[in-house]
Amino acid sequence: MDKFCIANWKMQLTIKESCQLAKELRERIDFFDQPKVVICPTATALSEVAQVIGNSSIKLGAQNMSWLERGSLTGEVSALTLQEVGAEYVILGHSERRNYLREDSMMIKDKLLLALRLGLRPVLCVGEKEEERLAGATQQVIVEQLESVWPAQQTDKIIVAYEPVWAIGTGQTVSLEQAEEVAALIKNNKGADLPVLYGGSVQPDNIGAFAQSDKLAGVLVGGASLQADSFVKIINAFI
Ligand code: PEP
């Protein structure tokens, strides 16, 4: 099973800082026996970061894209231009976009379909809020989030990231057992070979169990991917 370490730099770095971090990662990441490393800088840094990583083993991803290929959508970013700058992956349905920017499943489904049609590999984020977890609705929420966007074709290109909303940026994580339980639920519904990642406050000191799990295909990392030291430690836990 391929394993992935995907860095979501969110809106935390300038273009200059993104390039500097990409350069450090390029210098420090071994080319053998490692998980697939994907870095997702802010959209305006993609082009320059692509130059920095060049033809190294590090791959480029975007944090979002529009649901239209072209159109009158002021401020949106087209998947066509993501491809043009060399992005191969795109994060879709991140909880910050669902919750702060009111992204709904119709938009996410259209984005997913477009990404697949253009050959970008979607990293679809799903996860329950704290109140949903406390109400015992985790499984129902995850299944609904999947069902409402799942396409009929090319599903083998999709990566799912299980990211409990209450664990993102809070220092709290689910236990390995809980993450594996949700991964099993996702695979039972959508296919045993589907790569399911865990995301939510992954750090060098808690990566061990997640990295070694044979039920998880890696991690999506926010805060701890913003420094080369911590992200390299996370990557090395897979080796
Ligand atoms: C994320 O937002 O995708 C994420 C996993 O963030 P953090 O690692 O900071 O919790």
C-alpha cells in the first residue's frame, strides 16, 4: 500500500517562506524508502514552489480549486491553471472551507468530478464536528459526506483524509483505534483499496502509531508541516 505524507500549509506562509521551506525539504528528504510526500502551498506560491521542487520526489498539491474549468467566478482558481503550474493533487472539502466558506456537498462533488476529469488527484476531506461525535453521529456524518459527493467513475484516483474537525489545530487527536475504525467504515462503503489518511494535530511525538498502521495510508498534516524539522520527523516515522 502506498503511503502519503501530505502537507497543508494553509494560508500560513508567504511565497518567499514557502519556497524556503520547499528548498529545505528538497535538501533533507531521502529519495528512497519514503512515503509519497506532497506539499500544498497557498495558490499564489504554487508556481514558484514548483520550480524549487523541480523533478525531485516531492509532489505539488493545491489546497482548493473552483468547480468550473473557466467562467465568471471572480477570485476563484481554475484546475486548468493548477495543472499548468504542475500540481498533481488537490485537497477538496477541507472542513475550514466547509465551515468558514460555506462550501457544500454540491460544490465539492463538482470539484471532485472536474479534478478527476482533468487528471488531478483529489484528497477528499471528511470528518465530524465535536458535537456530532458527542451525539454518537460520527459514522452517519462520514457516510453522508462520502455519499453526497461520490462519483460513479475513476474512484481509484481518490484519496480520502479522515479529519475530525475537533482535532484540527487543537492538539487533540483520535486514538489509533478510532482512526482505524473510521478508515474501515470508509473502505467498507467505498472500496477496500481506497487510501484513507488521518489528519488532525499530527506531530512528531504522536505520528508513530499512525505511520505504522496497516489500515491507514498516511497522514495529512497542517501545523507540523510548517517547519522542515517537524515535517521531516513525521516523514521519517514511515521509514
Ligand atoms: C489540516 O488542517 O488539514 C490539519 C490536519 O491541520 P493540523 O495538523 O494543524 O491539525
